[in-house]
Amino acid sequence: MIYSRILGVGGYVPEEVVTNENLRSYLDTSDEWIRQRTGIQERRWVSGTMNTSDLAVVASERAIAAAGISKSDVDLIVFCTLSPDHEFPGTACFLQAKLGMNGIPALDIRQQCSGFIYGMSIADAFIRSGTYKNVLLVGSEVHSKWLDKSTRGREVTVLFGDGAGAVVIGGFDSPKQISVRDRNVSCLLSTHLHADGAYAKELWVEAPGTSFAHDRITPETVERGDHFPKMNGKTVFVHASKKMPEVMDEALRANEITVDDVDLFVLHQANIRINEMAAKQLGIPEEKVFNTIHKFGNTTAATIPLGLDEAVKAGVLKPGMLVLSAAFGSGFTWASALYRW
């Protein structure tokens, strides 16, 4: 039987640190207001011409090195982002060229904050089918270049940071079915994906787009700020606080385990209050949840791989640990994954 597992992880964030106090210089906000509502203290923003695929290059090279393989061993690139380098072609193609990995398939997916777990599911399916052996899965975002950096957009602007995380997921043969109880076998055990498009406009960017009568973007849409992200914060918070614990519980039940069996929870980093509420509902001890939002903010598709990379560096995530990840984001989309590190 063919299974998949994470072979290596890598992360990268820009050097420029933007604190809450920095934002206060041009937004009507405060460090206390941001910390109390989100848990964010600072985030990283790119400078100059650095773009989404540039961040992904560094994270990818680190992940490939950590996996102990060469670039020529990678069969497929899956790139998760909501902030592409350009409208088209897909950013996976730009990343592929920069890595010098020409010829292999390169796929973009646009599942926003849930993108990385959706990507895990795609990589796992390709590997289990025998189509590919090693998949480079990347989550990378540059939010800072399209945020409304005025008081009008402060509720969104304070949340987001730039960064990239990547993993190499590789296949292996097992003569028997892998058990969730086997601490000696690193393995992706299950993924659980959901979406509800009825809430698509609760967190979205309206323009540019083909929904307009004529031009995809006009002076009027720019004047209204339709090209900036908009969020119904209350609706997002309520649904995220409900769906995150639900989809984590789904993973637990599917594998016939409990919270006590999980060694570490590496969750999407959108708002520390959402994660705290989800943990409380499931009875997850605080020390089992690894957070990075205080220093990176919300890097959407990059939060989970960045969290994994940081947890490894901190000595918190070790081989043999059972890990549960979950995410909720625009779409609405939500997902979870259970895997043995």
C-alpha cells in the first residue's frame, strides 16, 4: 500500500518588521486594540519588488534541503496562494522557473486560508494513486501590497502579514495498513475538506473581475476601494469559531482517537481568539496549541507550514508526534488534517 508523509519543512518571512505601533502612525488604531482583538503584536511586510514567488523560493529550497532530496526528485508543485504574482499565469509556474525545475507539472489552488490543507489532500491523493512520488507543497502570500492602508480598511489591514512556508510530501510503500497508534511511522492519516459558497462575499475582493458589465476595473471601482479586501468580521468570527472545532472533531472521530492522543495542534493563524475558543470547545490544553500569530499575523495559506517550521526550530515538534491542523477562511472554506510527524 502507498502512503504519503511530510519529508521536510521550510519557512521564510521578510526582514521588515511592522509593529502595531508602526500601524498607529497612519491608522486610527492602537497596540492595545489590535492585541486584545487578534493577539497580533507584529507582522512582516515585503519591500521593493519582492513578490509571492520570491518568498516561496526560499521556503521551498529550505523544505527540499530538509527533506534530504534534490530538486530533480520533485515530481509536482502545488502552490497555495490568494496573492499571485500576476493575474495569470499561475504563480506555481513562476516559482518553478525560479527553482529551475522546468518540465514538471505546476498547479495553483485558490482556497485562501484553507489552501494548505486542501493542498495536502491533493498531494496525498496523487501520491497514493502512484501518479507522483514527491510533491512540493507551498503556501506563500504577499498581502501588504494590496491592503487598504487607511482607517477605512484598518480592520483588515491590521490582520495580515507576508510570508511563505513549504513542505515536501513523499510517498512510501507499506506492507500493511498504517495505524494511527503507530508512533514509529510518519504518515498523513486523513484530510477533511468543506466549503459553503453562500458566504463567499463575507470575505472577498470584488475587483478586478468579470462580474462587471464592461471593464474589469474602472476609476469608479478604485474610488470605492473595491480592489481592497473586505470582511464582515462578526460573521467570519462566528462561523470560524464553530467550524474549526467541528472539522477537528471530524478528524478525531474518523481516526477513532481523542484530544488526549494528539501531541500538537498547529492551527491556522487568523485570530488568536478563534483558536482559543476552538481549543476550549474541544478541551484542548493550552500547551498543546502552537501559535505564531503574535509575530507573523495572518499569512493565510502560509500560516500552517510556517507554524510547522517554527515548531521544529523551537524543539516543540519532534518525530513521532501526532499533529492535528485545521483552518477556516474565505469562501467560506474549512479543513483539517491529521498526520504523524
